[in-house]
Amino acid sequence: MITPNKIVPLSASVLGNLPHVMKAGPNPILLAELFQQVGDKFESIDQFLLALDVLFLLDYVTVDFSTEKVVYAS
């Protein structure tokens, strides 16, 4: 689930999982290494990718596909 509601608590929503990805910064990190670090906090890789999408939309991270690194905003 993306947002918390009466049934889905904040900790189980994507919004509740964003801090796990945010704490892995601020240094650029390989996408695979980032998933290894925080993947156990997510139910599936789909939720991890959704969290990256949300952070991208918020201009908190970008993904450099030539180097396969997640770059955090400064």
C-alpha cells in the first residue's frame, strides 16, 4: 500500500518505509547495494522500487543509469 489508512498502518505503507532508503544516503550507492542494505525492511522488491519512485518524485534521489548508482540530493 502506498498510504496508510484504517487498515494499513503507517509502518506497512510505502510512506512509512521511505526513511529506510533515506538513511542509506547521502553518498551515492549502487542500486543493488542499496537493496541489499534495506531490502529486508520491505515486503517485496516492488515496494522498494515504489519507495524509490516516491523519493524521485520528491527530488530526494536520482538514479544515474550509466553508473547504476542512486544519487541523493544535496
